[in-house]
Amino acid sequence: MSDISDEYDPDPEPVSIIDLLDRLEALVNQSRRVPLTPNIVVNEEEILDVLDQIRVGMPEEIKEARMVLETRESRLREAQEQAEQIVMAAQDRAERLTDDHEVKRRATTEADDILTDARERSRKMRRDADDYARERMEELETQLSTALNQVRRGLETLEAGREGSGEDKPKGRGRRR
């Protein structure tokens, strides 16, 4: 049984989906077995409380994915702005060096080199930003997939427990979509 002070915490510390799934699994593992069956008896209120917390926490995982995408976009914008500044600086320098034909030829060559370098830097920054975003999204996909599989196994275990004990599904609280 929980204490009243445990039920209301004005500043609850955020709990990750993985922690909640671990708690759900622990609740299932700690439940009493029904003799001579593979079924268990679980505390419905505790299980539903954990499932509600998972539903509430899921948007945070989605927010993290959005932040990864925004970071990628920000890095791409920075790379583009940096490339444009380098190009403008190269063009300015080339214009200043156009007094003499040889100077102009050197300036053009140097400007082309700077432009080539700026474009290569821009490509590299874009690749790095894409790689970073891809890695973060793959990690997030793995975490969400693991979380979803654990929730499904928990629900299957609950359903198996109800079917084995001959209980009807409770009214009022069930799976929400």
C-alpha cells in the first residue's frame, strides 16, 4: 500500500519509459502464481498506474526525436551560412586582387580553391549532421521498439491471467487508444 505523500509529488522526477517497463516487468515477476496453471495474480491498480505513466512519458520520447531533427536542421543552416560567408569572402578577395592580370589569375585560382574547399566543408558538415540525426533516430527507434514490446508482453501476461482465472474484463479501465 502506498502512503498519501507518495501519491502526490508536486515535482515528480521524470522517469524513463525503460524504467517504467522494468517496473511493469517486476510487478509481473513478483506476482503470485495460480497453482497448477501458468497464470499469475497481479495488482491491477499498480499495473494500470504504470501503463498510464508510460502513456504520459511517451510524448517526451517523441519530443526528443523532434529535438534531434531540429539540431540537424540547425547544423545544416549553420553549414550553409558558413559556406555562403566563405564564398562571399573569396569573391571579395578575388575582386580586390584584380588589378593586374597575373594577380587576377592567382586570385581566380585561389577563389576557386576556396570555393572548392567551402563546398567540401559544407558537404562534410551536411553528412555529419545527417549521420548524427540518423544515429539518434535509430537509438530512439530501438528504445521505443523495446518499450512497445515490453508493454505488449505485459498486456499479454495480464490477458492470460484473466483468461486462465475466468475473470471478466473490468469495466471502466482497460486498454486505451
